[in-house]
Amino acid sequence: MSINILMPALSPTMTEGKLARWVKAEGEAIAAGDVIAEIETDKATMEVEAVDEGVLGRILIPEGTEGIAVNTPIGILVAEGESVPDAPVPATPAAAPASVAPATASASAAPAPQAAPAAAPTAKGRRVFASPLARRIAAGKGIDLSTLKGSGPNGRIVRRDVEQAASAAPPTPKPAAAAPVAAPVTAGAGYERVPHSTMRKVIARRLTEAKTTVPHFYVEMDVQLDALLALRKQLNAASPAEGPDAYKISVNDMLVKAAALTLRRVPKVNVAYSDDATLVYDDVDISVAVSIPDGLITPIVRRADTKGLRQISNEVRDLATRARAGRLKPEEFQGGTFSISNMGMYGVKAFSAILNPPQAGILAIAAGERRPVVKGDEITIATVMTVTLSVDHRVVDGALAAEWVSAFRNVVENPMSLVV
């Protein structure tokens, strides 16, 4: 029986994507688990695996096509020897769309707002069993899985259950489209027109949403680094010169741990806003901004407050390397409870970062520099950096933000808590 292959929702924020490449050709056999296409989403370019088997009977949308809405038919899967229809198969329970699942990320993401990490849903105290693809689609469509009855093996909720629930729900009115804005061009000025990538479009859209819909405010503080730098020097001197146990801890690694410990001490900043409640996260998952050729991606150090500096250093180095190579898995950059953006390596004196919703806080770290400071009645020289905490004022008030920054300064200036 012919089955539509639909544009999948490969991240909670995805509404459309680009069909970057067909891996399979028309007439080619497909087995469950085969990679059939590469989709450029709002988060990454991902390989898409088939769940059903058959033959790729027809490609409906050619590779390179942009702006394909989620759930649009992009191809038709048929049984071997079956005639191939000229048009997409009408969507009925008897002709469910072919299931696809993301494999690995092959490109990087913008520092776009990311979905909060979700625990396995429960209903009346019992766990809800659903496929990973069904969970992703439900998250993207705002469907509560606990309200669905699964049609899969042992009552497992599968993709078709979520899509049928979505089609039965009343349509959500779309906001009025904004009037097109012409690109400003200075008379007589020459320019090169560089089309936006999907990632760059998402950067523009999501950060505009964050800046205009989330009430930001900022708390800035100077932090002395001399004690932390001395500890770092001592720790790195104790590392073997080479071999599997060798390590090199960076200042950023120590600041990731310091931020994580501060969030554990001031947990009311480790939160997210929702319409009816403040979500206080159980774990401290630090998203670390990493620069890549076309933007930024924020790989996550999970439960950073429980990890040693060596482990954090190894994880950050591995995540950053694979991020720049486009080899992060979706779960390695989707989620996080708090973000860090460090531009100290560029000599930046101070800056304010835009929030990464649904997270309620992001810490902007500037360069450490030698400055005159007052200690007692004397002026002396110390290594000082300026940090700026951006917070969501809907859930974090001024006094709480000031408490957090003060606690962070205390951890950094008394850094033994990072190793004990």
C-alpha cells in the first residue's frame, strides 16, 4: 500500500525545513533504519531514517527546496511491484504516513531558544509509553501524550496516534503576517546578496521573539580572578605531560563549574517561565555557546554541578570539537537550564547576552584584565573580569539576580569549592 513520506518535525521548534539532499533515488529499495534524506531544520542538518520498508516510488519535492512545512508530503513509499501514484496518498488511518526518525546532526544550530528538557510523561501515576518520534511531534504540536491511547505494540503511542490527535484538534489561528520590510540600500552603494541559511533565519526569528516578548534585565558585577588563575595553574601543573590521564583545564571550564555550583546554591534562578507556573529544574544543565561558521550552537554539559573540572574540561572540548564538525546529536544541544556566553578571548570588556528561552538566565563573561582595585585602604592591581547576568524578569526579580551574581563572585574569588 502506498504511504506518504512527510516532512518530519525533527525538533520542538521546527515549523518548516529545507530538503537538503535525497540519499535514496526513485525505484531504490528502503529497509527500516536506512537513511533516506537529509533535512536542514531550525536546529541542524539531520539524516532521516526510515521506519517502514518498501521502495521509494516517487520523489514529490526535489532536493534543495526550502521552506517546506512540517507534514508536507515529500515522497511516496510503495510496496515492491506496486504501481506508483502520481500524487500524494489521501491521509487516512489505513494509509498512514511513512515514519522517519532523525539519525545524527550534520550541521550546527543557532543559539535559538530551546525546549526545556522533559521527563517521561505520566498519567495518573503511570508512565506513558511512546516512541521518540511521537514524543518529538507531540512536543512540537503541544499535545499531551497522557491524553492519547496508543495503537502500537503493547499500547505504545506511535506517530500516527499523535498526528490523528492533531488533525482532530481545532485549528490554531495564525497570527497576522507582518508587512514585508524592504532591505535598506544606500543609493549608489554596491552589495552582494547572500541568501539566508535556514539557521540564520531561525537566529533572526527566535532571537527577535526572545528580545521582544521576554522582559530582560541585566545585573553587572566585577569579579577578581587571581585566586582562580592560581588554582588553575596548580591543577594543570599536576597533569601528566601526556597519555590518557593528561588534561588541560581552561578558565572557561572553571567558570562553567562555578556557574553550576551557584545555580545549586541559588536554585530559584535555575528556572523557566510558563503561563501558569514557574518550572524549577531538578538538574543543572549548562548550555555553553560555541561559535561556528554560520552562527552559534549551545552544546550542554549535563548535571555540571556534580562533575569534576577534568570531566567538564573533557566534555566541553569534545562537544565544541564535534559542534564545529557538525557531528552533535540533537540531545546534546537541545535543552539546558542556563547558558554561558564567553567572549573574553576576544578582549571584550563587557556585554549583555540575549536570553535563550525557556531558560531564565544567561551569563555573559568578558575578558579578564589587570585593573587597579581598592583593598582596604590601599590601591593594588588585580586581574578582574566583568560578568553580566541577563534574566527573565517574569520569574527572576532584581534582588534574586543580585544574590546570584554575588554568590557567583564568591565562588570564583574563593575557588576551592570547585575542587572539594
